[in-house]
Amino acid sequence: MTSYILRRLLLMIPTLLGIMTLNFIIIQSAPGGPVEQAIAKIQGIDTSATRRVDSGVDTEIIQSNNGGNSSQYRGAQGLPPELVEELEQLYGFDKPLHERYFEMLGNYLRFDFGDSFYRDSSVVDLILEKMPVSISLGLWTTLLVYGISIPLGIRKAVQHGSRFDIWSSTAVTIGFAIPNFLFAIMLIVLFAGGSYWDWFPLRGLTSSNWDELSLLGKVGDYFWHLTLPVTAMVISSFATLTMLTKNSFLDEINKQYVLTARAKGLTENRVLYGHVFRNAMLLVISSLPATLISIFLTGSFMIEVIFSLDGLGLLGFEAVVNRDYPVVFGTLYMSTLIGLVLKLISDITYTMIDPRINFEGRQ
């Protein structure tokens, strides 16, 4: 197992390199980069980005403009070349593409992601600042989703075709069909002062008087703020895992070794949890990395927006819209690295659940 883990760790290097290279080429080639957005801002065109160029210097250069230029940037006609060069130097575009690429790789090997173009902070500080929100949403959502889906899926498999299986399948299908942001809006209307009850807050993870609360009060306040967003994420997330668990158990229950175990006089619980469980859970574990990445990053974006929670999902979206390249690549690098590590952990977990799996024997 040790040599397999070592090989997988070494394989992460070209995988991570390939992902970063492909995204670097795509993002750098896309129009509307930070230089173009700054130019549009100077020209009076409204953009969502906020440039870090001193407005006084810009005004002075624009007023001294005596003619156009042949800049490669759209919208730069009529601006002095000095201003365009200043913008390129500011955002690091004064260097050739390949030089910027290798410089980025060298910095990322040291986990140096640079500074945000539009926020007065380093990328690492931004990620650490937003991480508590994403960890809070992702951790409790994951625990609840797995805590609900696995027992529910097992019971549905055991009672396949019963009334419980039918009505629970209906509820699961409805939960899967409705997007989580729609559930979030419904919860706000019902329980956050929308039209009915005003029981839960709508902003942040803590109240304004957080520092004045006791330890027990802080815990209660924290979960009070998390109740609605986590509920919205759980409702729309557990359907797939529930049906996957059910189908995995149904497939194993009908196999010959289960009939043999029952014929030997083993109790139903012993058969179910002593034999079927380990084999059926392999498919569930294989979906764990994708589930965690979805819940922690992509799945929480709309929830963060609706409930005014400033987490990694919202940070990544705003970075893409504003072409904040250091934040885009920094979050991409970290999410990819975490995904690869989680995939390795899931493979190791295979051997813990089913000792028959031996990765060492794979060529």
C-alpha cells in the first residue's frame, strides 16, 4: 500500500500541472482581462471590477493624450501608450505569456499565490478569511447528508416496494428536482421574515453582539445562523446519495453470499451490517470526493449569495467575473489539490472496508 500511495502522490504532480496549464491558457486567452477592464473603467464604461490604479494619475495622462495608438487591447484607442504600459506593468502583463506561466508555477510550488488585483489583500489571506464560512456550510451539510442518506437508503433497500419506499422515493425525487436556491428562497419567505415567521437571521455566521455572548450563547448563535442555509443545501443534496445507497444494497442483497449467510442462520442485522454493508458502501465512498468538492465549493455559491455569507464560492465567482487572475488560479489550485488528496483518501478507505482490494497488485 505504501508504494501505491507514493505513486499516487507522484501522479498528482502531472495531473495538477495539466489542469493548471489548461486553465491558464483558457483564462489568459479570454477577452475582458484586468487591463481591458481598467481601460473600460477609464473610458467611462461601467464594469464590475475595481481597478487599483491611482485615478489622479489616470486623469492626468488622459488629459495629456494627443492621439490614438495601436494597442492590442479593445477600447484602448485614443489612450496614450504610457497609460497602457502602466496598466500592463501593474497587472503583470508586461511579460510574455510563457514567462508569466513559469513564474506562476514557481510561486505556486511555494504556495505563494500573490495579491488580488482588486482587493487590498493577498490571495492566501482572502482564502483563509473566507474559509470559515465554506467549512461551516460544507462540514455540517456533509455530516447531515451522509447521516440521513445512508440510513434512509439502507431502510429503503430492506423495505423495497413497501409504502415507506414509495413515499420516501417521492419525497427524495421532489427534493432532487428543486434547486437548492429555490428551497433557500422558500425558507426565507417562511422563516426569516419574508411573509410569515421571523425566526432566523439572514446575514453572516454570527450576530453583532457575538463578543458579549457566553460560550453556550456563541454556540447557539452560530447554529442559529446556519440553520436555514444548511437546511437548503441538505434538502437538495441527499437525494442522489440516498438512491445510490439503496441501489447498492439491493444489488448486494440479491447475491449468492447473502443467501448463504442467511441459510447458516445469521440474523438479518448480522447479514446486513456484517456482510452487505462493506461491499455496498464501496460505491458510496467512490462518490465522496466529488460530493465534498461540490458541497464545499460549487454547491454553496447560490446559498452564500442568498444568505449573505461571504465564503469561497462567492469569492471564486467574483474573481472569475472580475478577471482577478491571482484569486482565480489560487482557488483553482487549492480546490484541485484538495480534490486529488480526497480521491487518494477514498482509495485508501476502500482497503479499510474491503480487505480484498489490493492496490499493490495493480500494474
